[in-house]
Amino acid sequence: MSVPLPKLTVEFIADTEVGGFTARVADIPAYGEGETKEEALTDLEEALRAYIEEFGLEDAMSRVSNVTIRSIAIDLKSLQCD
């Protein structure tokens, strides 16, 4: 019986200054960049492949946590120190 692989949550961050996107997985230090989300995702997959080649699949799997994503409203200006 095989163990089901975890599904990864990918975060896409838009670069408002230059354009394009950065794609990342919160628990693995690998990033992808591209003009579109699809290009960033493809680049991320290559970065993850390189990470696994360098550190091993067991290391990558041990970093993946069961992440809960929750959207909340926070007024960042109210957190600014005067």
C-alpha cells in the first residue's frame, strides 16, 4: 500500500514593480519566477526538482506541513509605529 503524497499549496506573489510572478511553497526553500503564473509554476517545479536532487525527497517531504490557510483583514497602517 502506497502512502498518499501531500498536496502542496503554492503561493503566487505578483511583482508590482517589474511585473511577473514568484511562486513558492511555504515549507520548502525553493522559488520559481515567470512572466505568468504558469511560467512561475514551471520554474518552481524545476527548483523543487533541484532541491530534491541536492537534499533528497525525504528532506523535502519532512518539510511539508499540514498548512491551514485563513484569510483575515488586518489594517497594516494601524500596526505602524509612529
